[in-house]
Amino acid sequence: MGILDKVKGIAQKGVDKGVDLGKKGIEKGAELGTKGYEGAKESAKKGHEKAKRK
């Protein structure tokens, strides 16, 4: 049974690492999405102000 426990331990480490990488990916995606939204909002605001001046 020792070999099965070893395989189970290796599989669990792989799952844990995959979950951790997935969480990091989601956090990074949310961060980039927020930055993109803020950039687009600022660009729209500048465009609106520029249009009002003309």
C-alpha cells in the first residue's frame, strides 16, 4: 500500500498546485480587467471633454 499512498500524495500536490495557479490567474485577470476599464473610462472622459471644446 505504500506505493499507492505515494501516488496519491503526488496527485494531491499536483491538484493543489493547479488550484493555486488557477487562483493566481483569476486574480491577475481581474486586476488587468480593472486597469483596462479604468483606462477606457479615462479615455472616454478625455474624448468627451475634447468634443465639448470644439
